[in-house]
Amino acid sequence: MKKFVLRLCAVLALSWFSLAAQAVGYTQTKYPIVLVHGLFGYDSIGPYDYFYGVANALRSGGAHVYLVQVSAANSTEVRGEQLLTQVQQILAVTGAAKVNLIGHSHGSPTSRYVASVRPDLVASVTSVGGVNKGSKVADVLMGYAPESAYTVAEAFSALMSTLGGDPTLPQDAHGAVQSLSTAGSLAFNERHPQGVPATPCGEGAYQEGGIYYFSWSGAKILTNPLDVVDLHFLLTTLAFNGEPNDGLVATCSSHLGKVIRDNYKLNHLDEVNQMFGLTNIFETNPLTLYRQHANRLQGLGL
């Protein structure tokens, strides 16, 4: 009996060390991962990341992760040029040849812009709840928001950029809403079509110009009773007239390249593990989704 117990302990110990070894390299991609925030976003405010806990979750498995800060509110092209500058800086510092871009919300077309104008610098683009074919919430704002609302939005955006560490970033709420509207997004897609589905709710090219394209998104509004921020999605979801959405982006609009899944029980903020990780306990944890995706990129040699 004693020998059996000792052998069992040895087997369990070996299994644990094996799993630990796998965990160490589980998210270790060939190229750095760059996380790109959406509208009203930032990289970090003190210890509080826009992608809450995501960078650390990826780094724990070996990934090299960078948080970038672009204008909290501005056109896709302006944000894209800002991102391009930072990508070049990351490559200069790391010596890497390319980056893997992961963009949330407006961060998706922002990332797509860089991939379109400098494909040589990008290995993959991943859209998380991305506004790839426009948001009906932006359409409503285009038609009904008073000028004072844009003034408030720009003031808030300036505050976010200042708290994030770069008060010099220009803010343009009009440009942001125009870019995120259906008409603005379709015009952008004509200039930068890579990875965008040709059908209303299909998949786009999995790979174009040597760049891999992926997407995933949620389709649930109220996900955690402790997260009072969820309540504002009860208002924004009305813009979609029953069409599946995450509170700010319609499910079909979020599609880009290979659609990993578009109906996670997560809302628009849950997709980046906000607020403070208060997400749906009955759904895959968002941190797990990012770790799984880093492993997916690893498997492709990215």
C-alpha cells in the first residue's frame, strides 16, 4: 500500500510538472502581441488596464505583450497612423519582424488600417467585438446627438488620454462617430477590404497578403448582476431592433476573417474582461479566450 501511494504521488508530481511546463510556453508567440483599445479607451490608468488582466494572463504563458494608446476618440485613419508609429517603435525595441494585433471595438479597424498600409509589419489581426461593418449605435448618434454631446465626448476622451499618460493626443468625436457608423465603415472597407466578409454575415478571407485574420464577439447584454455598467447596454441594444449584438456592435458586423465564435455570453465590455473582471460566470472566462488565441497563433508559427 505504501509503495502504491508513493508511486501515485510520483505520477501526480510528474503530471503537475508536465502541465506547468506546458503552461509556461502556452501563450509564447513568435511575434509580440499588441493590444489596441477601442473608443474612449486607453492603455493603462495606473494598474488598471483597458484589457483588464489580459496582458498579465498572456505574459504568464510566455507572450511578449504591449499595450498601446491612441486617441480615445478620433477617425480610424488618425488612430491607425498613431498605432503604426507605435508598432514601428515596438519592432525597433524588440527586434521582431512583425506583430500580432488584437483590437477591441474601434481597435479592430484601427489595427486593420496598419495591416493594410504596412502589411510587412503585421503577422495577424484579431478583431474582438470589432466594428467592422459599422455600429447602429453610431448611426443613431449621427442622426440625433446634439453638438453638446460631442463636446462632452471630446472632454471625456481628453481625460482618458491624460490619465493614460498622453494628453497630447488629438480628440475628434465627430470623426470617431463617422468612422464607426455604417456608412463610414463601408467607405473604410472599400479602401481597406482585407479580411472583411463579402456576404452580410459570413466569414472573410482567413489569410490575405500573408496576414491572418480572426474575430470573436459576444451576444449577451446583462451578464453579471454585480456589474451595474451592464445596465446601460439595455438602452444601446434598442438600436439593433432585436438583431443579435453585444450592446454596441451587431454580431454580423463583428465578423472578420475566420470567425472563432460570435455568440459568447458576453457583452461589449466583458470582451475585455471589464468591469474589474465581473463577467458571466456561466461562460468561458475572457482571459481564457485570449490565452487560447495566443496558443492558436503559436500553432500557426505566429
